[in-house]
Amino acid sequence: MEETKLSLSPEEWAIVADPEIILTKNAVLHKIKRSLEVLHQQQLGIVKENAGRLPAGLFANAGKISRGENYKGLPYLILDYPRNFDKDGVFAIRSLFWWGKQVSTTMHLSGKWSALLAPRLMEQRGLFGDASYYISWNGDEWEHDIQGSSYRPFRDATLQQWMGLQEEAFIKIASFASIAALEQAPEIWQKDFRNFLELLF
């Protein structure tokens, strides 16, 4: 029988021997989760203020915060609101913290929602013209990494590409900020949420 041997590098031993590393990580994630909870309450207020201008039923599902440890090997926290993932299509706004990488907000459309909103997106593309916004309509629909091949700067999309958006399986508009902007994340998430709602008015 093959003998099992566990061998750790000095760097690995330093981490394993120091519980404060994990306790600190957990404390950081708790703070970010609390920020997402507050954000969700703010989002509910924004939706209530604009209830008469928004499609009926779109915001009926409660927001949901999800935590994971392994998006491309790193921990993350997500708030989905609205969150409509069904056979007729996806309409979701996702506020994401990805450890060591980025803070982002993504509006994800597919099926009936991309067909409905693609023309409005083309008409109101000035809403997302600044450098922080990106667009994706091909590749991996569930990609969230700005370094991935799915995203291109929003303002670089050509008129021909805009005209073809209604034919695509999905459309995603995303705003990205580096992890250095983490302390500004609550303001970034709220601003992007408001901008994405403008598309519905």
C-alpha cells in the first residue's frame, strides 16, 4: 500500500499555523455581507419609489445573498436582486465581491428579457458610456471575470453589433472596479443598480 506523506512549504506552514488568518478573513466577509444586506434594503426602497414605472412582478422575488469559497479558487459574496431565473429567461442584477479581484455589478438578460430590452439598451446606451462598463453577449454566460474573454468595453461595441443584440442568447452589462475600491463598494453597487433600473423606465 502506498504510504501517504503530507508535505507543506514554509509559506503553507505559516498559514496553517496561524488561525488569525482565517478569523480575519471571516470578519472581512461578515462586514461585506452586512454591506450587501444594507444595499438590499436600499434597493427595496428604490424599487418602492419607482413601483409604478417598473414591469409588474419583476421584483417579486426577494433578494438573495450567496457565499462561496471557490469562484476560480477564491471566495465571493453575491447579492441577486431582482432575481428571475426561469425557463422564459433571466433578468437579474448581481452585486459581487470577489476576493482579491474585483467589485462588480452585472445586469444579466436572456430569453424574453433580452428580446424586450435590447432595443431600449441601444436607444439608451449613453447610460453606460463611461469606462467602467462592459458588455458581453457571447462566450460563457456565467463568466464574471473582467479578465475573461467574454467582456469588451461597452463604448467599443459597433453599430452592427448593437443591431444584432436581439438575436443573441444573452446580454450582460457589467460595471467593474478593482479590489482597491472595496471601501467604496456600497456606493458603487447602489449607483449601478440605479443606472440599470433606468433602462426599464
